[in-house]
Amino acid sequence: MHTLVILGAGKIGRMVAHLMAKCGDYDIRLGDVAPGAAEAVARKYGNVKGSVVDFASPASLDGVLKGAWAVISCAPYRCNPLIAERAKAHGAHYFDLTEDVAVTHRVKELAKDSKTVFAPQCGVAPGFITIAAHDLTKAMSEVHDLRLRVGALPRYPNNRLKYNLTWSTDGLINEYCNPCEVVENGQLTTVPPLEQLERITLDGVEYEAFNTPGGLGTLAITLKDKVRNVNYKTIRYPGHCELMKFLLHDLGLRNDKDAICDLFNKAISGTEQDQIVIYVSAIGMVGGKRTERTYAKTIYHQEIDGEQWTGIQITTAAGITGVVDMVRAGQLQQSGFLKMETIDCGAFLKNRFGKYYA
């Protein structure tokens, strides 16, 4: 049995704990800052122990990490640098879900001389979408354009934003405000968020997509000398982008992220009836012919093991648990910085957790 620490007992942490507890190969220590949160989850399983953990306290983190094989951080992205530091100090593998570029750079630094794996960005985007995108390019002698698109959307939107809260509000606003890494004409550069609006139609439904940061993970750097253009955009229903630009730019709320997070949490309902829309397109040369290859899938909220889970819980948890499980099985590198694009897509989809993308 492998001792696995999961930090964060919120929506995603609960799903991660469920998948790992049910498979029977892990002893789990679940920690959360809120008193009673981890303990409430732990009571459902015989191999999960819950406790209060202060993500900002080295001593508190050291207590839960002592003797652990690995840690999965489902904590807010700002907490991850310290969690990664303490994981390294204890010789534990480290996995997280962050989309934040600065946090990933810090984790990458910690991985340089590490004897264990450091794998940030293991969710949907970045995460699985990076695995799928790299897979589409394998048979291409030249890759001209690689487009990655993901949206976490309500199935039944009924407000002007056409949006309901499906995940971290803090993370949502953060990705609407920070510059976005892309490759343009072979050069690694940044572009502003909420720009380069486009319309796409998938399975007869019209969406819009616009620049947001973090979704490429390390893929832009990996492919900057191999692909002419690489970019990531967030998918929303038409009209969402313009209203967000009004709030963030015209009203100046991008300068007060706490205020707009508070506004969203008070005014916009959450939903458990959601869908995760994933679209990847690669255009390049195959056998001397210009060819486009596409991966497109929509994953809905569903019942698993007699319990209802949202699409964002399933896809995010499946992404990170699949990677952790492959490291445990010796299918991936055992030390250093793990890039999602180095993971074989076929092997990931065959994994007992990766199967939710299959």
C-alpha cells in the first residue's frame, strides 16, 4: 500500500479521495484547512484519515507528509509552492492541478535535483488536453497549427453571462486577468486574456473561445521550435467574453480580484449539472499531404459508484489520479519534472482513472 496525502477536501479533493480510496491500492491522509471538512469525507472510507492541515504552515504540512509516498495538492494555487517545497523535503512525489504559470515555474525549479517526481498541471487544461494534443501531432512530419480549447460549462445556463460556478472562483478570475503563453510564427510570446475571440461549433452547438493563460502547460515551450502556431483558449457560450471585459476592464475590477470573486460567489449560482467540452485540432503534413486531425469530446455530470459527480470533478480528478497511478505502476519517470506531453495518450486512456476520457 502506498501512503498518499491529498490536500484539499473541496469539490475536486473529494472526488480524488473517492477514486483513490475505492481502488484499494492507497492509504490516504486527507487534509483541509476547514475544521471537520476532511474528517467528514474520511468517514465514508476505511482507508482514509482526515485532519486539519494549515497549507501556509511548514510545520503543519510536515506533520501530514511524514513518511508519505506522494502528495496531491487540490489546494488553492497560491499554496502550492510551499506544499511542493515540503514534499521535496520529505522525499515525496508531488502532483498538483495549478493553471498558474508562476507557480509551475517554481515547481519546475524544485524538480531540478529531486529524487522524486514533480508533476504540476495534471488536471484537464493543462493536463489531459496536453496529452491529447501531443498525441495528434505524432504522425505529422510538420505541424503548422495546434489549437487547444476547453470549457467547463453549465448544461442549462439562464443568466446573461450564460455561466454558473462549476469550480474555483479565484482560479476563474485569475485566468481572465493574466497574460497567456502562445507560439506565434515559431516564436514563444504572450498575448492578452479575453482577446482573439472566435466562434466554434461542436455537435451542432455554437460556442465562443478566447485567450486564457495556463492551459498549454509546458507544451508551448516544448513545441516552440517544432510548431508554427500553438494556442489555448477557453470555451464559453456566446456573449460571455464581452460581459467579462465590461466587468474587468470597463469597471476596473481586474484591479480588485477579491471584490469580483466576492461578487461572483454572491450573485452567480453554482451547478452540479455541467459539461466539460474538449476540442483539440492539429494541422500539419501527413504523408506529404496537409491534414487536420481532431479530438473532440463532451463529458457530462454522471453517477459513479452510486453517487452523483459533476463533469469538472470527474475530468479534473481523472486527470491527476491517472498520472499518479501511472507513476505508481512504473509507467512514467520516477524523478524530476514531469511534462504532461511526455505521457502516452493510449496508455493514459487505458488506465483505470484515465478511462473517464476514453
